[in-house]
Amino acid sequence: MTDAVNPTIPDLPNLDGDLADLDMLGRLSQADGRAPKILLLYGSLRERSFSRYATEEGARLLRAFGAETRIFDPAGLPLADGAPEDHPKVAELRELVLWAEGMVWCSPERHGAMTGLMKTQIDWIPLSMGALRPTQGKTLAVMQVSGGSQSFNAVNQMRVLGRWMRMFTIPNQSSVAKAWQEFDDDGRMKPSAYYDRIVDVMEELVKFTLLTRDVAPYLVDRYSERKESAEALSRRVDQRSI
């Protein structure tokens, strides 16, 4: 590994530009070279929020890898079913989910689980919106931060939710232990094996998003749903002949 900082990425001083895969769009994207669109969610409202810091670090890396990113600010989001669906924060979240081709979920672990705020954001994302299925076939990366020793409770829970929402959750994941000592006073992540793992996760998310996005409708096409649609069509045709 070299000690030189890649001069083309001044905002990522801990990334070795000689070793990072910075041409994923060139290698894996279709001819149009569209940047993958990634939405990032975090699970804490604290002023010094380590899940937000990790999310912001992930977004910087994603942009370096050629992605377009948006981070949802959960402040002001009501509890699920605690407000109408046209609430401004709910509408903002759902619009971002429709926009995205992939997502990053990053939660603190609290009492051995993801936070209520993280779950609230996920609960506001519906499985269907009319004819649209906002999450189906989209990619997902999961990360967590912990105040103590390394744990995987939150990421494991988020994996279950991702599968339930018919998303392609990538194999890699990140769990940052003792997060309070992994970030500096400006909220930037220090160089460490934890940082390198977040690089791994963001690289893998971009690759899986590029590989699956154009074929996602085919990959999640189900026999049972095709059968149900065919039966519904048959009923409609029969009614017209009466």
C-alpha cells in the first residue's frame, strides 16, 4: 500500500486511490453510463450521530465510485401511522425511495436492536404504491454502529427487512464497534479496518446496483404473480363475453 493520497479525491484522505476501484461505471455500466442512484438512511437524531457520520462517509465514497447520492434527514418524521401519508416528511421519503436504484441503511444498535427511528423510516416505505413497488429489485447495503464491542444484531435485523421488501441485500456489511473513538471532532472517520470495510461495502453496492438494475424486473418476476395476473385477465375477458 502506498502512502500517497490520490489527488483527484481530496475529500477522501484515508482512501488509497491506487487500490480503490474507481472505474466501476466504465467496467459494468451499460453504454449510456448512467450513474447509479443511491439513497442513504441513518437511525439517530443526536447532534453527534455516529450513524449519520458513517452514512456521510459512505456517501462520499459512493460519489467517488461514480454514484449519485441523497441522504434523507429523518428529523420531523412522524411515527408510522401517526400522520397521514401526505405528511411532508413522509412524502419526501417516499419520493426518494422511488428515485433510488439502491439504498444504504445505517443504524446504531440500541438495546440489541436497530433504533426505533430506523424502523420508523422503513415502516413508512410501502411494499406497493398503486402499480409501483418502491423497493422490489433494488439493492441494499446495511451498516451499524455500536457504542461497545462489535455486534451484528442491527444489520441482521435490517437484512430480514430487506428480504421482506424484496430487495437484493449485498453479501458484505459493516459494523463499527466503539464508534465514539472511530470519528474525529469534525465527524470524519479515522483510518482503520472499520473504514476499509465501509469502502468494501460501498464498492460492492455500486457493483451489484450496476449489474442488476436493468434486469431487476426480470429477476424478481414470480410464477405465482404471473399466474394470478393471467387468472385476473381471464376473469375480465369472461365478464365481457356475458
